[in-house]
Amino acid sequence: MPPDTDKSGVYACIVRACGEFLNKFFIFAVGLEIFFKMYYNIDTVGGNEPPWCKSFLEDTTLIQIIYGGKGSGKTKRIVEEANTLAKEAKGVVVYLDRTNHRMHDLDTSIRLVDASHYGLTTQSQVLAFVKGMLAANYDIELVFIDGLTRLLDCNISQLQEFYDGIDALSNEFGIKFVITASGTREELPEFISRYVKD
């Protein structure tokens, strides 16, 4: 009888401990759901995540290309993309351009950088400049780059060093880059077309 009594006591202790653990876990789960609903405005019931949440979970591409021939509206599209994503971004959004002409088109939360003020004339200089920005500000989340061929006075076929460097930076810092490229889908070199989804 004493051994059975001891076993019953142990079993009761285990059951009590499991019950307390499940109770605390349930409270934690409810608290976590309330946090997501309040902070991120997510409906966690039924899988009704907002679009930005789904894109964050599903889209692992860190480099996006907006391409098209001259006059096809690339700059308009990248500005619209920047303004849209800036509203969802938790960190700093940077727009690197060869001029400051887009100052009034971009959302006020976006930091416009006029690259012509820094004497950038080569691909390695642009890469060093971007890396310096990222190293100095770990809050940067998105970087938009427009007018690169005009800034460097070159053709897109000559930009492999730049794109290889951007690929390395995106992986090193976990930053998403959105870049315009002049040319049709067929005209894009492989080191650019590999980032095109369609």
C-alpha cells in the first residue's frame, strides 16, 4: 500500500504540473493574439492576414527590378512603389536618385538622396556609398535606386559589378532593393533578368 500511495502522489503532482503549464500556455497564446491584433491590426482567426503580412512571409526576394524602355514610366512606377511600401515599412526608406527632382513626389517619410552631390562616377563608388549608408544606419529597411545608367553614363550591360555588389549587400544586411533598369525584358542581361519575376 505505501508504494501505491507514493505512486498516486507522484501522478497527482505530474497532472497538477501539466495543468498549470497548459493554463499558462493558454494565457500566453491569448495574450500573443491580442498583441498582434492591437499592434499589427491582424485578424488571427481564419487566416485573414493583411497583404503586407503575406508578402513579408512569402516574398523572400530582396532585389526587385522595374524595367522598361525609355519613356515607359519606370520612374513613375518606382515612386509609386516607394510611397506604397513606405506606409508599411517599420524602418527607414531611402530613395537614391541622380537628382532631387522627385522631392515633391515622394512621401515625406522617405529619405531622398541626391547622388550627384557626392561625386559618384563609378559602380564601386556607388556600392561603397550604399554600404556606408547601411553600416551607419541599421534602421534602413528599403533602398530604391533610380537613374543609375544616367548617373554613371553607361549601358545596363556594363553594370554587372554593381548588381553583384548589391546582391552581396542585400544578403549581408537583409535589405530589400528596388532598382530601375532601362530596357525590355529581352534586352536585360542575365545578371539583371534573374531578379525579374514575370
